[in-house]
Amino acid sequence: MPSAPAATHRPGSGVPPGAPIRRTAGGFPTLAAVRAPVDPTAADVDVVGIGNALVDVLSHETDELIDRLGIPKGGMTLIDGERADEIYELMGPAVEISGGSAANTIVGVAVMGGRSEYLGKVRDDQLGEVFAHDIRATGVRYEVALAESGPSTGCCLILVTPDAQRTMNTYLGASVHLGPGDVDPERITRASVLYLEGYLYDPPEAQEAFRVAARYAHDAGRIVSATLSDSFCVERHHGAFLDLVEHHVDLLFANEPEILALYRTDDFDEAVAAVREHVPYAALTRSAKGSVVVTPDEVIEVPAVPIDELVDTTGAGDLYAAGFLHGFSLGAELETCGRLGSMAAAEVIAHIGARPVDDLAGQARALLGG
């Protein structure tokens, strides 16, 4: 693909002075034909994810309830079982589905036609059975044994306000006890790409599990990807996240607030310049501004896909990662990876819930040229 002339740097675009911006039809950036370094025929699974195994409970609520509960709107707050019961009693009619950020991503990969597997811990209780059955029904491989002791299965109570912001209250339950002993090297190494969920980074044993999983993957020549998940998580464990990104991650996912928190700056261009020094690939989402795909040699802008109505931002980042990973695990061009991410994110924010309802597999095949 011939390259178009570089365009003028735009402050705040994420494209540093001198970095190429390439043009496509419609005035959007053209993306260089850089391919993901993955051979899909060399693995039995495309993407394996590790994260919190939760049951998502979603309901439409008012700003008044958010204020009454005293929780930060638009963020994620960790809660205990007692607090979960309190919030649940105040919620209106809800949709319940197996969830967790990485689980949503891994389901998205499967829905688009990819081969995916999930590692996350649940109890042998009703919610645990619901989680296991539900995620398997989507086509995801889930072979984790249900825990016979310890806390109950976790849940995430998601309050969606009229502005489509989602405020998450997470009871981690059994998922918090995932540790290095739960990381099966065979399950890690049979996948082309490992995907790690930042929300799981609170417990020290989970941090060690991530490092162990990353070592298994790298020893087998696989790609390690991770999502920062939430700026509050990054701030709580800033040093640990920096270490993860600098020493263990090949492909990083983050939204704008998260990447700014990681590099402790208010300037997006500075954050982009920093991340390209630390990872070979980064995919940074910017809501309606689309996303920026970063490599050490180039910064690529990808436009957002327009939608008629924004309904619920739950799962937007999760499904962007799903689309990107689906393309990446197939060795697609980075442009195509970003476009798959934008397509999947646009679909999921047009309805309530973090699971696609449209034919993403067909749309993915069209973008992949298959």
C-alpha cells in the first residue's frame, strides 16, 4: 500500500511532531500496512483471557441514586458483600449476564468468529453455575473448576444513568483469589495472544499470576496484551502497572484517562510519546475521537464508527479490545485491527449491556476481506 504524504501535526491528536499521519478517503488518516506479528496457524486458540469472573447486573438508574449512594459516577468502586446487597436492593429491574471486563472481551472475540478461552475463578454456587454455563454458550472455552470453598461468586452492579455513563460497583468474591497456582501453562501457551485484565490487579496474588502467565506466554513465543481497565486502578497500583507495562506487555489497551494516569500527565501527546518507548504496540481509545494505534515507528489514527444514539457505554472498551484482538490474532494489518475495534465498540454502545446483538462475525469477515 503506497503511503500518502505526512500531514501537519495537530496538538492533542496523539501524533507527535514528525510522526506520520496517513490519509484515507473522507479525510481520515490512512493507516500503514503494518501487520500484527502473529501466525494464526501456529496455535489452537486465538486469544486466552485472564480476569475477574463476575455476573454483571445492569439497570437504568438516576443521578440521584448515584448521589445517594455516594459513589463516583462513571468509575469502578470495589465493594464487599454487605454493600453489594445494599446497592442491589435499591436497583430497579435489571439484566443479569456473565461478565467481567476481560470476559466481555473474550466473548466478543468468539462472537466475531475467533477461537477464545477464559480463565477466571467462581464458586460452586448458583451464580458460579450461571457464569460457567453462560460463557460457554457464547462459544468460549471455559474449563476452570468451580471453587469448593471460599467467598461466593463475584458480581458487578452497573448503574446506567440517562447520559449513558455506567457506574460500576464490584464485589470481587471468589475471583479475587485467583493466583499463580490457577494459571495452567498449557492453557496459556496454546493461544496466540494472552489478554490480561487490569481490574484483577488489586490483589497481590493476582499480580503475581499475571507475571507468571506472561512468562509462560513469552517462553512459548506468544504475544502478551493487557488493558489498564480503569484510571482508579492505575492510581491505586501505579508502580505495579508501570512495571507490568514496561517489562511484561507487548500490546497495551487503554482509554485516554487511563494512559494519562499511567504516565501522570495531562497531555495526551506526552502519554503517547511515553508508551511508544515501553511497548511494541498500543491501542488507545478516545471515545468519539476514535482511537490511536501506536508503534515505536508510527502513530496511526482510526476514526470512530458513527452511531444513531448512544445508549450505554458499558463494554465499549471491552469490545474495542475484542475487535482489535480478533484482527491481531489473525495477523491482520493494524489499520484493520483498529477498524474492527471501532466497529465492535459502536455496536455495543448502541444498546444496553456489554454483549453484541448484531452480526459482528459478518461485519468482521467483511473488514478482514474474507
